[in-house]
Amino acid sequence: MNKRVFRFPRPRKRENEKTKRKLIIVLVLMGFFFYLFVFEDGGALDIAKQLSMKYKLQQEIKKERQKQIELETTIERISDSSRTYYLEKYIREKTGRTRKNEKVFRFD
């Protein structure tokens, strides 16, 4: 009464090995592309650095334009011959001279 039941061998080991190989290949490729897109020239880090540098340069340009406007107004005030007060004030501030009996308070 002992009947032997024939069972087909399961080929799961081979399938598991194949899926592991595929998974490893996919992970290696993903890692390679991640490296290329993040760390290589023109990657995400390089783009982020360029954007921050662009922002800093734009801020510097704004400051320099403001200085330019201030200098232009100073030149206009000084060059106007009817306004000798501004010329005198500018020269006294830049050279540090004072009038007689005048006290200068500096707040730096």
C-alpha cells in the first residue's frame, strides 16, 4: 500500500538566482545613473552651486547699481554751481576738515 507519489522538482532556485541577478544589475545601473546625475559635471550638485553663485552675483549687482545711483546724484549735486553747500559738505566729509570752532562727532 505504499504508493510513491512522483513530484516534479521545483526550479525555484534558478528563478531566484535569475531574479537576484536582475535585481543586482538594476541596482548597479541605478547607482551609476544616480552618480552621473548628482556628482558629475553638470549634475545636480553642480547646478545647485551655479544657482547659489548666480543669486550672490545678482545681489552684488544690485548693491553696485545702488552705489552707482548714489554717486551719480552726488556728482549732480556737486556739479551744480548754484549749490556750493553740497560741494563744501562733500569735501569736508571726505578730507576730514572742519570750520573754526566746529566740533565733529563721529559715530562708526
